[in-house]
Amino acid sequence: MAIIYEITVKDGTYQNKQGETKNSYQRIGVVMETKAGLMMKLRSIPIVEGGWNGMAYLNQPRPKDGFPKDDGFPKDNDEDLPF
């Protein structure tokens, strides 16, 4: 199942280092392509001051960061460890 869209909502604002007010967003789910058509999967319902109005953005998926996935195990190498 390929992810077609990320579902995001504006969940507040913050001030950056320059003092500018910026919007903050929360990813709440995805839209996937399946054999039967498009499917939406909501992972969370946003908690927003004043209540969520049900509106969300459908954005193109962000590219993966390119870093190798760390499985938590040490990597083997050719160097001998002194014991």
C-alpha cells in the first residue's frame, strides 16, 4: 500500500528565534492506495485550543531522511576488540 498523501492539521503557533510567529502542524494520518481504491487511516484526533473544526490538509508525502534505519544492534566490522 503506497502512501499518496499525509494528513496534517494546524495545531497552534510558536515563536522562532527571530521572534516571528509561525504555525505548527501535526500529522494525524495518511491516505493510501489499495487494491480497492484510496483508503484513509487516521492515527490520532488532534487536540486544538478551541476544538478541532474537522479541517485537514492533504500534503504530498515527505521524502525519507536518507539515514539508515538503526535496529539497535551493534554493527559487525573487521576490527578485533581487545578483551
